[in-house]
Amino acid sequence: MSELLEAGMLICFGLSWPMSLAKNIKAHSAKNMSFRFIMLIILGYVAGIGAKIINGTYNYVLAVYFLNLVIVSANLVVYFINKKYDRKYSERLKLTLQENYKQAI
């Protein structure tokens, strides 16, 4: 029964990660993303996987841990891609402001 409840918790979390991933991909910005938060979640899943392996509990719950870890790791990849978008946008904005300032003088 405890494995079923644990799997239920993981599935609930697991359903939220793809939604977060889709939102972050669409946003093209890392402004509302937290590197530390993503890393903390990844560390939690790694700890959960480690506990299952140490206890020798190889079941469907372990598979759900791995699936969630993959999806959260994809969020980490998107974070770095979006940070790159943010830098490019910031550079373009800076150049535009400089051009507008030169034209105003």
C-alpha cells in the first residue's frame, strides 16, 4: 500500500513537470525559472532513486522516479537555453536604446 501511495505522489508531481516544461519552452525566458529549485528537485529524485536501489526495491515506483528525473532534467536544459535567449534579448535591447539615444542627440 505504501508503494501505491508513493507512486501516486510521484505521478502527481510527474504530471506537473511536463506542464512546467511546456510553459518554460513557450516563454523563451528564464526570468521565472529558478536554477536552485530545479537542482533541489533533481537532488531529491536522485536521493529517492538511491534509497530504492540501496533497499533493493526495484518496482514500478523506481521507474516513475526515473521518468520524473528525466522530465525535470529537461527543464534544466530549457533553463540554460532560456538564459541564452535572455542574454540575446538584453543585448538587442541595449543596442536599440543606444541607437535611439544617438538619434535623439
